[in-house]
Amino acid sequence: MHNIVVITVPSIAMQSRGMQRVCSALVPVEAEEVNVYKTVEFFEHDLLQRAVATVQRIGYRVPLRSVINLHNHDGIQDRSQIEDMVQKIRAGSDILHPGGLPNVKLVRSTRGERVLFDGHHSTLAYIACGRTFLDEIPHLEVYGEGGFVTDQDILAFFGPHSIKIRHRPEDWRHLVVNWQTSEEKQLCGIIQGNMGELFDSLFERQAWELQGGVTSPRAKHGARRSMSPALPVRLRREGKGAGVSCARMGARGEGPHGNNGAGVLGPAGSAPPVGSQDNGADVLIRLGKRPDRLAEAS
């Protein structure tokens, strides 16, 4: 079995023609202990320089605001970091790791949701700078061979708390994690159900004013209807003290304005093709050697 790792590097020149350049590679996952984090680590250390670059037509466009978050507003550790990132993006740079991988990393669920497991600060900064769609920012996605990862795979993002819902892995959709608080309070119910709601909440709560940024839709048009009433969820307790700390939990995709994060995605099984139409060196040099510049492909 393999996971597929795909890096998308935006290019204004190519986007104007409805095209995008991606790098991709197959990562073996025979061992049961290989999760998404280890897939990315293996890709970075062993496959990055040998990844295949292809040019693809931009098909389904995923709104950044529809991406599923794994933190509520109180789980965003350094909000001043978002402002620093905004300034960097406006100056023409992108937010990448020192090794060249994008900060923004996602998986696609069995329901077609894009789930952000790394890069919440970066994504919020891109939204503040007016980026609308996922293909407009550098990002890395991980898929299984069927074009998605399982709910069981997503539990890895909850760290040691995954044991609390291992018999009902689909319940991750009701939950977020806050690594900034005490251990018994880290796992709790969702308040903001996607990155758009998280962005709006942070900007309204802090009354941020980012010159040249995007005004919150709620601030422009008034607050929209609140999330549906939080739904009580019973999770099986596993082991001593394995209960979930929040008594009431909301559910993504429920209520009058629910959004399951799918946006305008295609079928859950439609993973981007892994091709060999081009050499990966051009894109990888920009990723690895020039992490502070937006990759421009002709």
C-alpha cells in the first residue's frame, strides 16, 4: 500500500491559463504504525528530490474558508505570528518550512472534506491577504490510494487523545484539540467549524485591523446565523480517565448553514493523478532552495 503526497506550487502565469504545477510521490505504508505525519517525514527526507512534477488543469477549486480546522480560536497559540506572516505574504513571499515544504498541510477525508492538520496560522494569514482558493497558496496534501485517508488515519492528529474515540473514529468531526491548555482540557468540542469561521472569530474577538487585508464578511454584512446548538455526543471511555472534557459538542456540517468542508470538491475518490510529464527539479529547486519566493512557472 502507498500514500500519495502532492505539493501544489501556485504560479500566477499558469493560473491565468487555468493550469497548476504539482510535485507528487508514492510513499510506502506497509507498516501499521506509519501515519500521515510519518508519511510527510518520509517524503521530505527520502523522496522530495525525486518527486515527479506534472502540469495539471485546475479543476475543482476548494475555498480556503471551507477547509476543516482542528483548533478553535483558543487553540491558536501566537496570533501576532499571523500578522508577521501577513506582512511577509504582502511582500511577495510565501510561508514555507526551512526545508522548502509548504507550511499548509491537509488530508482529504472519506467524505471529501479537506482537513488541515498543519498550518492554521499560515492559512489564516493567506485568507487575511485575500487568497480565496486552496490552489492559490503553496500546500501539501496526503491521500491514500483511494484518493482519501480514513477516519482512523485522522485520529493521529489528536495525539494521545485518539484513544478516547478509537471505537468511533468518525466522531473526530465533533472535536478539536487545544495543545495550549492543560491535558484534561485539550480535547473539546468544535466552536468554529471551518477556517472561515475561525478567521471571522479571531478578527472579531481581537478587533484586528490589518491594513490592506480582507474585512471579515461578518463585519461587512453583519453576523450570520450562529452554529447549530451543540449536540451532546457520548464517546466510549477507554481506560482510566479517558473521558472527553467537553460536555457539549457541535458537529460540522449540521444546522441551517452547516458546511462539511467539502466546498466545491470532486468525488472523494478522485485523487490528482501521479504522472511523469515533467522533471521535478524546476519546482523542487524553488521549494528547497528559494523558500522565500513565490514560484513562477512559465
